Amino acid sequence: MNAFSFLSKDRDEGITMVLDKGLSPNFIMDYLRVCGKHIDFVKFGWGTSAVQDRDVVKEKISIYKEYGIKTYPGGTLFEAAFSKGMFDEFLEECKDLGFDGVEISNGSMDLSLEDRKYAIKRAKDEGFIVLTEVGKKSVEKDRELTIGDRIKLINFDLECGSNYVIIEGRESGKCIGLFDEKGNIKKDELEILAKSVDIKKVIFEAPNKNQQVEFILKFGSGVNLGNIAYDEVISLETLRRGLRGDTFGKI
Amino acid sequence: MNAFSFLSKDRDEGITMVLDKGLSPNFIMDYLRVCGKHIDFVKFGWGTSAVQDRDVVKEKISIYKEYGIKTYPGGTLFEAAFSKGMFDEFLEECKDLGFDGVEISNGSMDLSLEDRKYAIKRAKDEGFIVLTEVGKKSVEKDRELTIGDRIKLINFDLECGSNYVIIEGRESGKCIGLFDEKGNIKKDELEILAKSVDIKKVIFEAPNKNQQVEFILKFGSGVNLGNIAYDEVISLETLRRGLRGDTFGKI
Amino acid sequence: MNAFSFLSKDRDEGITMVLDKGLSPNFIMDYLRVCGKHIDFVKFGWGTSAVQDRDVVKEKISIYKEYGIKTYPGGTLFEAAFSKGMFDEFLEECKDLGFDGVEISNGSMDLSLEDRKYAIKRAKDEGFIVLTEVGKKSVEKDRELTIGDRIKLINFDLECGSNYVIIEGRESGKCIGLFDEKGNIKKDELEILAKSVDIKKVIFEAPNKNQQVEFILKFGSGVNLGNIAYDEVISLETLRRGLRGDTFGKI
């Protein structure tokens, strides 16, 4: 039971996806006592798993599992593998390590729609939860994508069987996807997006508080949010429940 | 004894208040071995306590207590309770959990002076240390407060029996209270404030280093500072003692 | 063995120096299981050692040692000691605590070339690894240094026997040394520097990701980088190995 339970507010169901960019096993065990129940997915960001010991990665995944949290490696690692023709080895290793999902993306490389479809289906067939990502890591390349392009790709991915589509926001939340150079949401684009896709299947990467607030006020307390810093999970949960100034009395 | 004790400088007595926005129990225990002696108050920020397990909150409070650190929940939680007519339940729960203080604020709601006075007195009577806060969470609403308004409220609170009055700075330290949009201190307003209130009873929320430096250079090494990030406590202590470039030779 | 070892890329040898500004012993022990193999030096930033218990500092140093990591206190502490005429006591205490190196700097005070040379030689004679630093803590004073001044001092230090010369970047990485007010590298100055000194003997303080990326793309995966935040070590390692979008396919 939460402290001050008589003040707690329910919230709609919805995903909180956290970025792990190198947390340590004992720390995670301790951390989840406080935050575990508020987390749905943990992403081992970009290629970070590949510079950590196998045993440590396995241990971390199994700790997350104790709290029912699903884990997956960042899309950049898929891209590194796929571009080397090692997609099979990649899926095998994900399975061995205990990852529940994989992320299919083309943030740093080109990927034909055909390959994209193949990768999604293949990973699904192997029993993985599939999260795809829409957006480019490079500011210049990402800028070339219209909101129409993004919408088309989101719907394509969902039709191919992707469980969730992530809207790229990177760790910085600036100059990328739906965010301008100051990290503010481009509201007109978001408006169009909201009308054209199933928002329950979309995870918005929203590393910064102002972004989390805006998404919650627009889509409600259960909006799917990702790339949450590990030490912002409690803050996000209070935002979702109207227990922080920014959403107090507004949710 | 500190390392390099022959280089350590004394500093005036004064409060360091740290923001806990979801730290974990074992982490805190370990952390206090390094930082415990430099911390006076820990605030469980805004409504964060209400999304953490009762048992965990209790455990955290009791760990802080071992180091003589006083704890209290953020003012937003008081506001949630008071606006629901559950102030009694709130105080009861604070006592049960082991909090030493409460924060009375009106950052997110209206609170008449009469109610403010009542809340302060009531909490004092129940044996709590009372910290009040002056300022609004919303940039727009906070901007409406003149420095005269703030001063009047600070002195009102102290006359009502408040132990300390906190000047709102939020976690960001920008566009709020005494800080402009870049997080710089409005020096003319600070000057007026300094002449009109008992500075020993004021805690300045000062999350950013440049703010900590300015307050220390203006009011001395013992100035009361709050909303210090947990991982900035050692840095702040070096600033207070002239052991970091920014205050080296100036204190 | 790393997870996804078939995707890992080798990188050139080169130093990663991490900033410890108050980490706790158990945390470090846990942390090094993930990050230990990627760290060469840990600096106990500026005067932070002098506000931590002797026993704790000793314990921390010995934990780092288990992973082959060299430690040293920040230059500000040397300056505090030297300006008080307590250089001998300083070296003695460094030895007692177990530090492997010392940093000789003049960031916050004046230091004649003669004294600089003496301090370097003296510390070397006592068996310490000597790191010197070029740059001023104050933005105004640092601005007075031309790139020519910096180059001259770097080469002077190396001739005096310094093992490495650090280019000041502070914790912020802005408005200092080679960085402009936005934290971007002054490329023309870097170009001149690169031609005039032995880059293998230089450690660039580069706290921000964009800086790390630029140095890696210019000097290769083994460039010596310092003032890395403890929680950015894994990220930096992925940048060095082309496993993050910013350097993917470019290294």
C-alpha cells in the first residue's frame, strides 16, 4: 500500500518505458523496491548491452523480470546486426540473454520496407514482443521526414504485426521527431498524428518533464511514454496522478 | 575526520535541504556514509511519497534519522490533502510514517491567510517542524507576485510560528521566485528581500550551482539552501568551504 | 565476455577519466561490475575529498584499485595546499590515502613556472603519476589565454615530466578552454593544438556528449577524454565503438 493512500488517484493503464544506459545489478534490485511497480518496459539503450558483460546483462534482465518488467535492447544494436547480415545471431543472443522484446529501427541506416516487414515478422515468429521505431538519429535526416511519412510508417509497422511503435525522441528530446530545437512539442504535427494512428499502440519518447506534462494533458494519464530516465520514474508517476504542480487539478 | 583535514575550512552553521524524488533504501544507507553529515533536511519532493510503498517510506525516513536528518513531505501533498478536507488524516499519516516536519504551501491552489495560519498553528501544535513556502508552481501565476508580496507572506508565516520559510525555486530553478528565465538571481529583488526579512529563517531553493555560488558569496558560507540534488551535496559543501574554483579564495 | 560479442568493435587504446564528486563505497563496488573495465582514471573532483571522511576516501580508492583504476584528487586541492605552503603535507596525505596520482594546476591561483616545474618534479620523485591542467576556472581569466599560451604550457609541462596534460573543461563544458558558450568546440583552435602537441599525452575534459563525439570523430576511438560523468561511461564506450547513432558507421 502506498503512503498517503487516501490521497492517491487512479490513473489509466499505459506504458512507462525506462532507459537503462548502464545501471548496476544491486542498484537495480534496490531501485525496483521503489520504482518497480511503475515500470512496464526497460530498454537497454542503443548498443550499451554490447559493452557490458554477458553475465551482468543476464543478471540485470532477471532482476527486472522479478518485477514483471519486460526488457529489450535498443534498436541500434538490431541495426548493427542486420547491416552485418547477423540478424539470426542477434535474435539467438537476445533469447539467450533473456530479453523479452526486440526493437526494429532504421535510425542510423537505410532499411527497405521489405526488410522491415521481414524483420518484424521474423522476430514475432521467434516469440519476441516487437517494438519498432520511427525516426532518424541524425537531426538533418530526421528533419526530412514529414509527419505524413511518420504516420505512414507507423501504420505500416502495425500492419506488419509490431506490438508498439516508438516515436523517436532520443535521450535529449530536442530537434528530433515531434520536438523542436528547444524540446517543445510541435503541436500541429501531434494533432495530425493523433487523428491518424491508434495512439494506444504508440510510445512517445519523452525524456523531458515538459514533454511528459504535455502528453499527459493531451492524451490522459495513461499515455504511453518512453526514454524516461531511471530517476524520473517517480516524478512521472506523480505527474500521471496529478500529484505534482504541473498536472495538479488538471487531470 | 575528513581527508586532508589540514586544508578544511570551517563554515558558518546553516541548512542544507536535499530533494529526495525517489531514492532507494540501500542506496540511501550507503550514500549517507559520504553525505550524511552535510545534510540537515530531506524533502520527499511534492507528492512522491504517495506513489511509494508505506513500508519503504518508513524505512527511508528511519535511515535518514540515524544521521540526525529531519524529513518532511513536499507541500503539494499538503495541498492535495487540505483541498480535499483531509488535513487531519494528512497529519496523522505524517506522524505514523515518522516525518519530522510538514510543509505548508499554496503553490498549486488558493489558500486564505486564515487557513494558512490555521494550518501552521495546527501542525506546530501536533509537534511538527513547520516549513512554509512562498511562491507558485505556475510561471504565469508566480510572475504576478511582487517582491513585496513575497516579503509580506514570509513575515506573516514567521509570525504564525513557521520555523522556516522556503523561497520557491522548483527543481529547475528557472523562471520562478527570485530566478529569471536563465536561472540567474534577480539581484535587485534579492537586495530588497535581504533587508526586509530575517535571512536566518529563510531557505532559498537553489538547485543550480551558479545560484548556490551567488547565495554563498552574498550571505556567507552558512546561508540556508534547499532543493539540492542528492548528488550535489558534496559539491555544495566544497562551495561553502572555498574548496571549489567558484568560491576559492573568496570565502 | 560482452553480450553480443559478435557485434563488438575493437577500439584504439586511450584513456577514459571519470569524475567522482561524491559516490558511495557500495555503489562504486556495484558500479564497477558494469563500468570498471572501461575506466582508466578516477578524479576525486576539486576539493571533494576534503569534505569526506578519511576512512571512506581510503575505502573508495581501494575499491577502484581492485579494477586497476588509478585515482587522484582534483587540482583545486593541490592549489589549496600549495598556496598555504603545505605541499609536503599534501603529498604525504595523498600517499597515506592511497592516491596514485596528483594533479598540478593553477585554475584558481597564480603559480610561477618555476613553482610549477618544482611541483611536477617533486610529485614525480615521490612516485606519483602527475597530471597537470591547463586553464582557468574563471570564465574571464580563462578567456585571456590564447591557444598559443595553452600550447606553450602543455609542452612546458611535458618537458618537466608531467605524464598527461589535461585541457580544462570543468564539469559544465561551457565557456571554457576549447569550448564556446554553447559547449561547442572551437575547431580552429583545436586544429592548431592538434598540430602543436603530442595528442597522446593530452586528456580533453569533455563532459558533454557532443564534445565526446567530435573528439572521437577527429582523433579516433582512442582519444583521451576526461571529466566523464560516472553514468556516461557506458555511453562513451558505445560512442568509441560505433554502437551509438552519433558515431555508427563513422568509426
